[in-house]
Amino acid sequence: MKRTILIAITVMALVFGLVAYAVALDASTTVNANVNTILELSAPGSVSLGSLNPNVSASNSVLVTGKSNKAATLSAAVTTGGFSALDCNLETPQSGLRGGNISVTDTVTGMVDYNVDGGSSISGSITYTLAQ
């Protein structure tokens, strides 16, 4: 009988020992972050339309680049300055731009009329806007 009790105690110790190894605990960690808003825009400082004859338009390309981590719209506002006419494609806004390598080629077109003195140097400006 002592032998049976000893065997029973040994078996119970083994069973509880195995059960102890089968127990696992889980713990979770919540990870939080605040995402920064990125909005960058770059356009060349100047573009030349060369020498203009009256009533003959000239064009040149301008590369406008930027970054945005939200959907953004690129637009342009033109100030004609000394030109009789000055415009660009981005006066019609381009929307849905997003990413780290936004690149849009804009065509700038300018013209003078016969009221602009020959030999004069003229300028106008285009202000590009990238808005989220």
C-alpha cells in the first residue's frame, strides 16, 4: 500500500509538473504615433521666354516638384507684369497629387503687343500653390 501511495504521489507530481509547463501568459502593448504633415513645394526661380516679337507667343516648360502625405492640389496664379498676356497650364488646378516625388511640368506662355517698347526687358510672375 505504501508503494501504491508513493506511485500515486509520483504520478500526481508528474501530472502537475507537466501542467505547470503548459501554462502561458500573454500581454500586449499598444503602439501609438502621431504622423507629421508633410507639404513641400519647389519651383525654379525664373524661366526665360527668350526674345519676343509683338503678337507672337513664346513658351517654355517649368518643372514644379513637391511632397505631400495627403491628397493635394497644385495651382498657379499669374501676374502679367510687363507682358500683354502671360499664362500657364496650372491656372487649371491639378488635384489628387500625393507622395514623396510629386513632379508636374507646367507650360508657361507669354506674349507682348505693339504697345510694349522694343528693347525693353519685361517680367511677370507665377505663384504656385500646393494645398492639402
